[in-house]
Amino acid sequence: MKIRFNKLLEAYLIDFDLDIEEELNRRSDELSADLPVSLKELLASPIRVNDGVFVLSGLTGELEMSEGEIDDKTGVECDVNKINLIDYGERRDAEYLLTQGIRLSILLSRKLNAEYPVIPFRAIFSFGISKYIDSVVRFHAKRAGETWLSENFQNEIAIQGILALEIGAKDK
């Protein structure tokens, strides 16, 4: 698993005394222990493939595709596979949402790698504190010629902390 994050997420990790390496070394049952039931159920839902688009079925059920080829499968996946952590669970404090976002990203990455080990995926966690707390996890298959997140995101000026976990196909 390849792990990358920007300077703002690094600052949040320091502020809240969180260690990504420590989280990565935890077993899945430990990571999921304090996830809300609704997130555990979502994670347990199957990943479906429709016309080359991977969808976590607990988010959408069946993805309806229009006739013809989709030009941006990566963009569709990022839109459809968007998990806003504010919608799950009762707590809305920053430290809790940051921790849950990291853990959900790791668990989702492990699920994707277990179910589709030869396909490279990217799980993306974005986190920000401004007027509201923004805490979102999404994923997409990595495809040649399609991007959703800049390959150089760690060095760009950002208004959100971003964590990217890249898994599968020898972590391309």
C-alpha cells in the first residue's frame, strides 16, 4: 500500500496526535471496532462492477448507466463512491471524524485489494475544518489517461487535508 498525504493533513495528524503508520499496522477488527454500525454495514456491502465502473453498492444500490461508453469512469466512481462521514454516526467532533476517515480509508483499501487484487485503486480521504467540518472518503480504480486527484497533490496549496492510499497491482 502506497500512502501519500499533503502538508495540511500532516498538520491535522500532529494537532490530534494521530499516527498513520500505527493505524496501518492495526488489524481490521481493531480499526472497525468503534465505527458506527451504519459504516460497518456500508463497508460490508458488495462492490459491483457495471460497464467497468466500480461501485460500493451500499451507497447507491445499482448504478444505472446510460447507453454508450462513459468518458470519465474515474470521475463517475468518485462521485458515486463518496462517503460523507457526517452522514454516519452521532459524533461530529473533528478528532473523531479525522480518525474515522483514516480508519475507513484503510478498511476500504483492504476490501478493494482483497476483492480485486490485480486492479489498482486509490482511496482518498479529504478533511477540512473551517466553518464546518468536512470529512469525506471516496475511491476509484486507477486508469491510464484519467485522473481525479493531481499526482502532485502533496505539494499543492490546499484548503483540505488529503490522504491517498494506493493499493493493488503492486501499488502502481
